[in-house]
Amino acid sequence: MQLRTAYNSRDNSPLRYIDWFTVVLYAILVIGGVVSIYAASYQFDNAGIFEFSMFSGKQMMWIGISVVIGFCILLLDRRIYDAYAYPVYVAIILLLILTIFIAPNVKGSHSWIVMGPISIQPAEFGKFATALALAKLFSGYNFTLNKSYTNYLKAGLIIVLPIVLIILQRETGSALVYTSLIFVLYREGMSGFVLFAGFCSVLFFVIAIKYTEVLFWSIPLGEALVFIGIMLLVVGMLFIYCRSWELGRNTALGYIGGCAVAALLSYFGIDVNGTIFFVALISASVIYLLIAMFRENVRKAFVAIIFAAASMLFLFSVNYAFGKLESYQQLRIKVTLGIEDDIRGVGYNVNQSKIAIGSGGFLGKGLLNGTQTKLRYVPEQHTDFIFCTIGEEEGFVGSTIVLVLFLALILRIIHIAERQRTAFGRVYAYCVASYFIFHLAINIGMVIGLCPVIGIPLPFFSYGGSSILGFTILLALLLRIDASRRESVN
Amino acid sequence: MRKDYNLERRKYVIGGFIILIVAIYIIKLFELQVCDDKYKVNADTNAFLRKTLYPSRGLMYDRNGELVVFNQPAYDVVMIPRDVQPFDTADFCNTLQISRETFDKRMSDLKNPRKNPNYSLYSPQTFMTHLSAKDYGRLQEKLYRFPGFFIQKRVLRQYNYTAAANVLGNIREVNAREIEKDDYYRPGDYTGDLGVEKSYETYLRGQKGVEILIRDAFGKIKGKYDNGNQDIAPISGKDLKLSIDIKLQQYGERLMQNKIGAIVAIEPATGEVLALVSSPTYDPNLLVGRIRGKNYKMLFNDTRRKPLFDRAIMAAYPPGSTFKPTQGLILRQEGIVTPSTMYPCSHGFICGRLKVGCHAHGSPIALKPALQTSCNSYFCWGFKHMLDRHSKYGTTADAFEVWKKHLVSMGYGYKLGIDLPGESRGFIPNSAYYNRAYGEGRWSANTIISVAIGQGEVLATPLQIANLCATIANRGYFITPHVVKEIVGVGLPHRLHEKHYPTVDRAYYNEIVEGMRMAVTGGTCRRAAFGDVAVCGKTGTAQNPHGKDHSAFMGFAPMDNPKIAICVYVENAGFGATYGVPIGSLMMEMYLNGEISESRKYMETQMLEASTTGYPRTFISNNKPKPYTESNATKDSIQ
């Protein structure tokens, strides 16, 4: 009896099965974050790291609050989260709606609820609520995504609702974070082609927009490159996905022959319109594949046909869509792609942040020795551009360590996700992983000039109470759910 | 729960995706931080304002320690276009006392790549140079209102004496070519132009220092970097002690006023140039500060007076009879004549139909009296005998080459290597020259006889003539003439201490010295004698295609242990005795005795007042020329 009680109490304590690896990573990242914020806001006549007047001091307070709340989450029963997933989601959605109306205008965004000295950003709490709701949906009895389109609709609704509300708050960056949940849908059974299509769209878009200046065969080089890319991918699909040696070979030969004929014609001075040529060539291959499909019943070729047709359609809509974007967005995209060189305007942030990071060198200038961040050359240096401080003061070594720590955290979360015995736990964990992937990829990408400037924070490093609290709750919930993974399967 | 292993494999796609992203980012970081230095440089120009600290330029003293050239502060208004923010233009123009139009023009000039090829948003651009102390004070107080503008302290020259402009030179802004050639210079820097300022530039300029200031993103200076520990203090340029005696130089310039020509005085034992006068000349103050550009153009375009042309070292004149001592030396060295060899002179050198005129004196005549009376005939005969002595030399051309070699060893025909820019090499023809002119073997001593008396093709600078005089005074050696006695703290290059021995045996010089002494005691330069100093001299009257003969004189004093060797050359002034001799002797007297004796005052006045030109003025300055008076002289020297 004595023994059994002891066993029970140990078994019931959430701390018994907590994933200490994640906790340690969390602690390292949070401490690194405070030091970075202190360094980023450090001035020559400076107070200590714990002074409340400093950003780092305020951040310490928020970390304290986060740790307490996180601890509470760990102590509560796991079933509570299961039971209250929808109510929490609904509450947060209502809060997001409320925010649109009561939030003051802060630099054009209406996403902050100001309560005396404290302001919070409900969008940050939308993340865990959405994750819970999605997890709850997937944990429904006999629920699988591919069972019916209604299930897609339900999942889509849960994801799109916060996106719309946050866009209405004019906080596009935070809204885009939820698009990362496509990884969760993919993991839960969504066709890989959706991911592939998404990847191709981004690739084609970038190429088509980036190389508009140079002409190739009377059409912009970018367009030509996309056409060539489509042809290569179609052939590749026929070989690898359809496993049809004959179709692949014939299509490839057809493409090569077509290009050779066009080259010969232009050599003899007969002008070939590039667009018409490429469209005709690809269309011909589509017709060939259609005939082959019906005759020989190679059903998988259908994917290649759809791909070719959709890609061409997409390409033609890119220019149209790009023209529809607001001019500042166009500019941001162009600056990121390196088409426009505007170091005083939109590109200023990125240029200065590249200078700051680049000047760090291999080992960095040493903590608090950065000049670019100290002298305020980098705007938003303690929030979105906090990585500059790390890059400048800790150099390549420090930056790489931070990146690897994040990578370790994300991979650990995926590992945790896969060891869950419930769909609820797995889906929730994948949601957390997706958020981290998006934040890391976009934030670092923008700071080193590889992505457009989309204002989202670097988890645990960027200054901001809502951000640290939001991410702590996300992780604490994950740890709590993971800690009771052995309890029961229901 | 059923596990779908097919779906579980998708974790590798998701995990692989983020691994790929992180790998790309690490590669990009490596490129940014390790491979590319551009960002480090950018960061430094961002954060550090490197303010150049200009060193004080070296001062110049004369041989007696009189301060001749010193520095005055000047202030340039400089701006960094990137840092300029909107400001009250009217207030700015008011403060600098310029009109709005001037301001606009200056701004557009700065941005005009043709007028200002070094324009850059990030580097300091000189908006206005040489602010007066008053404007400087006014602007300094208001400077905070004009972000992006600052004041750069500069150094300008100031002169204690309005003399020796040709020796001293001046300073000017560097041009694009110099910036490219020498790493030291940045746009807007100053460099020496002409004279000692140019030839000793590397010593005079010193080393620039740098002050590193920290500047934030708003252009505000946040203080010194690393408490100034990384700053480099400028090192002042080296002072120069000139060998010029500034009083003597001034006196020489006065004697040469309203005449065209040059005076070169050398201390024979050391090769130090005591005075290097070129006339017409100009006030060195003309080329200081903002007025420099306009005045330089004026001097440069004055093709009639050519004030920038330093006749003392750049003009190649026919040396005339001052050339005869070299002939005497060569004839003796080559054994053509002995002290007792006599040549006839029947009012000239007559050989067949060729005749070179001479004046009345006894005949036949030996070497010393020939120097005393400046007999043309003697030296023509000697030259003819030398070139015709085929038994010794083979051909005329070979004999001529021997003759030429001796002259080159005495400093003729090539640059002497004085420490001033622009020296001319004069001209001594070689046999190839005559072969070209007349055809090989188709010329003889008679064809070119006039070179024997310093006429014809032979040309020499006054410096070369003075150097010959110093060689004779030294009885057979010279030291390359130089105008800088000492670079303070460094000394002087070895080449300016080295003795050069011409190819003539030193034993023969005494005969020449005696001949030159006889010319003063009872020959062509009797007027050169003063006091009880044993003066030696040789007149020269050089025919030239430009009009009246040039009047030349070379001499040294005292005969034993000479202190000064001098060459005076006055263009188109007639006989050597008319101007050359008196000016030369007055210079020597002034240098040796410090004053002109009462009995020779008439000669001084005569020379000061004499004019051999139709020019309005031979001293170009912004001030009205003062007629020379005794009171002026003392006032000037006190200055």
C-alpha cells in the first residue's frame, strides 16, 4: 500500500515525465535573449542588466511572469486542456475581434491592448489557442483529414479565422505565421502536392519577378527560366513519380527537338515569339500525355498534366497579381530580391542589419562592443532585428550557435510530436513546431536579407512581453501534454 | 491508436525542410561575416568619423636663423553631404557673408562630376576655403544649427620677407593626379608648388594624425572612440634652414629691379647658395590663400615678364666671355698651351676669311693677360690648335669630344642637381650634333670657332656659371649647389656634401685665378674692386639674337679662402662691365662687409635706379612699388 501510493504520486507528478531537454534549451534561449536585449539597448552611460528602466529589466519581469504561468500550466491536469480547447479558442477569437475595435493605432497597427503601463498583443496568444483547437479537432473520434472535404473545411476554418482577424488588425506578419500550419495538415495526410505546389509557386514567382530586365528570346529571362523549369519538372515527374520510362523519354525528346527547331529558325533569321513557342511546346506535351493517359491508362500522368497547365496559368497571373500588390509591398519584395537597391529607403533596415552582422566577423566584437547596434544604426534592434546584435557581437560562431539551438529545439519538438500516443498531442506538437519553423525562417531570413521584411519576432530573443509569454505558454502546454503521454489512451 | 507509418515518414520532410533552411542561413552568415570584408568597412565608416588632424608644416629659416616662412591658421568649411539635414540657408549665407546665388552655385559645383570628380555622399567635401578669423568665429558659434557642416583647420603660409619667391615656392591644393600617385594626399590637401616647398615637400608636410570619433545613426558625435587611445597625433613637418642669406637675397632683388636676368651667389667651400635672384619676380604673398588661383593665373599668363620663370636655374644663356676660364683650363690640361704660349691678336682672330673681332690690347698675348683683357683671339687660336691636333686626337670630332668631356665634368651641359625643381641643363653640343648639322667630317675648328668664346651653340644657366666660378675659387672642385643648408633634425642628403672634381688637374686653376685677379686689378672688371678685398672676376658680353648684348659677370672674393662666388647675368644690358660687374661687386661687398662703403654709394644708387627694360615693373605685387630709399631698405629688413 505504502509502495503503491508512492508509485502513484510519482506517476501523477507531471514533473516526473517532463522533457528536460526542451526545458534546458528553453532556459538557454531565454537567457541568451535577455543578454542580447541588454546588449542591443546598451548605451555608453548605462545602467545594469536588471534595472527596470532598461528593456532587459522589463524583459526579466515578463520572463518571471511567463515562468510562473508556465509552471501553473505544468501543474494543471492534462485533461483540462482537452476539455477547454474550444472554449479557449472561442475566447481568444472574441478577444481578437475586440482588439480590432479597442486597440489604439501604434505605427499603423491595431493589435495592442493597452492596460495602463502594460500592453499585450492578443495575436501572440492566438497561436496556442489555434493549436489547441486544431488538436482538439483532429482528436475527434475516428477523425482523419482525408475522410471528407468537410474535415478540410473545418481545419481550414480554424486556421483562417485568426488570420483574417489579425490582418484586420493590420499585423500582416503575425497573421502569416498561421500559414505555417500547412505543415500540420501535411503531416496529417494532406497531399504532398499541395506543399510541392506551394514551393513551386514561390520559386516561379521569385524567378519571374527577379529577372524581368534581361531579355531572352524576345521574352524576359525570368519567364523563359520558368518555362524551362516547368519542362524539366514535367519530365522529372514522368520519370520519378509516374515511373513511366516511355512517356518521360518521349516528352524529353519532344522538348529538346522543339527547342532545336526554334534555335535553328532563329539562326536563319526567322523570329520566333518566345512566349508562343514555349506555350505551344508545353501544350503539345500536355495533349500527348492526355492521349497516352487514356490509351495506356497511366493515371499518374494526370498529375504532370495538371502541373504543367497550372504552372503556366500561375506564371501569367504572377505579373497581374504583382501589379495588384500595394506599391510598398512591391518595393519590399523587389528590394529583397535584389532588383532595387534602395539603401536609404525600404532597404535601409536590411542594409544596416547586414552591415552590423557582416562587421561581426568570425568571433564577433565581444559582448557590448558592437558599434552598429550601440549607435542605433539598426532600427528595431531590440525587437525584430535582435539577431543583428548577436551577429555583430558574437560573430559567426555565436550566430551559428543560436541557429543550431533553434534547430535542435524544433527537431526535438518534432520528435516529441511523433512519440505522442494521441492525435491531440501530435497535432498540438506539430503546430508548435510549425510556428517555430516559420518564425525562425522568416525572422533570420529578413535580418540577413534573404526574405522580405515581415515584422515578426525571433522567439525568446526579441523584446516583448506578449511574445515571450505566448511562446512560453506554447512550450509549457507541449511539455504538459508530453509529460502525460503514457497515462491513458482514449 | 493505429499508427500510420506512411504519414509518420513525413516528419523527415518537415525536419529536412528546417535543416535545409538553417543550413542555407549558416552559409549566408558565413558569406556575410567571414568572406566579405565590405561590411566591416561599411560598419567603420558608419560608426567612426575619422577626422584628419593636419600637421603643422615645417618652417623655413635663412642661413642666419632669420624666420622666413611660417604658418598661419586658416579655416575651411567642410560638409559631408550624407549628414546634411535641412537647415536655415539664409542664416548660413549670412554667417559666411555670401549671397544665396554663391551658395547655390557652390552646391551645384560640388555635385558636378566634372568640376569635382571626388564627390561622394560619404566623404568630406570642401564647401569654402580660407575663412577669415572673424567669419570663423561667427560660424563656430552657430555650427550646431547646420548639421553635416564642420570646420577643418588648415595651415597657410606667411612670409616675413617679400623676397625669394622663386626659391621658396608656395603651397596649393593637390590635383587628382597627385592624389592618385601618392597615398598621403586626400582631396583638399595642400602640397608644395615650385621652389623648396616642392622639392622638400616630403619633409615639410609632416605626418597627418587622426582623431576617431563615434557617430550615431543621426550623425551626432557621441565622443571619442576608446577614450582617444586609438587617435594618432600629427607629426609636424621638418623645419628647413636655408642656405640663402635673406638680406643678401633682398638686396640682390633690389639691385635687379627694372632689369631682366639673374644673380647666383654660392659659398664655394660648401656649395651653399647664398642668393638666387631672378628678375622679374613677384611677392610670395600673392600665392597665399583664396587669392592664389587668380594671381597664379595672372603670373602664369604674363608671357612678357615671365615672373614664374626662375632665370637663375631655368634660363640657358650664351655664357660669353665667362666661358673663357674653362677654355684656359682645358688648353692647359690638354697641353695645347703653356703659361708662356703666346697667340697673336690683331683686333681679333683672323684665319683666312674668318674673323672674330676683339678690342684693343697688346699682342701677342699669353693666357693670364688674355683672361685679364678677355682676348677672343687667344682662345680661338687655342681652340683651333686643339681641334686641329690630329696627331693627338685623330679627328676633329674626337678632339671635340675630349673638349666636351672636360666641360661636362665642370658642370656644363647637364643639370647640376640643385635641390629646386625645373632646373635647365644648358647646352654643350657634341660631335654628333655638328655631324648632323654640317655632315660628318665637313666641319672643323673654324666652323665652330665661336664656342671657344662662349658663343654659338653653347648655352649655360647662371647657376652653372656661378658653379664654375665656385670651382675656380675652390681651385678645382665643387659641391652640388643647394639652397637648403639643413633639414632640421635630419641633416642633408649625402649628395649635397660630395665634392666633384672636374677632369682638369687642380694645379692649373691658380693660373686662371691669377688671370681673373688681373682682370680686376687692371683689366675688364676694374669696377669690381672694393675695399682691400682681393676680388677676382671675369666679365662676359654675350651676343644674342634677341637684341642688345647680355651683360654678364662672374667673380669671387677674397682671392684666398674665398667666401663668395657669384654670377650676374643681365639680359640685353650691354657690356659685362656696365651692369654685371657693378652688381656682382656690390653683392660681394654687401655679403662680406655687411654694408656698401661710402665711396661706392654712387655705384649702388646708379645700379638701383638703372633700367634696362621698358617694363612697367619687374617686381609684381599687390602693393604699389616703393621707390628705393635708404629708409625703405632698413624698414624692409626690420619687417
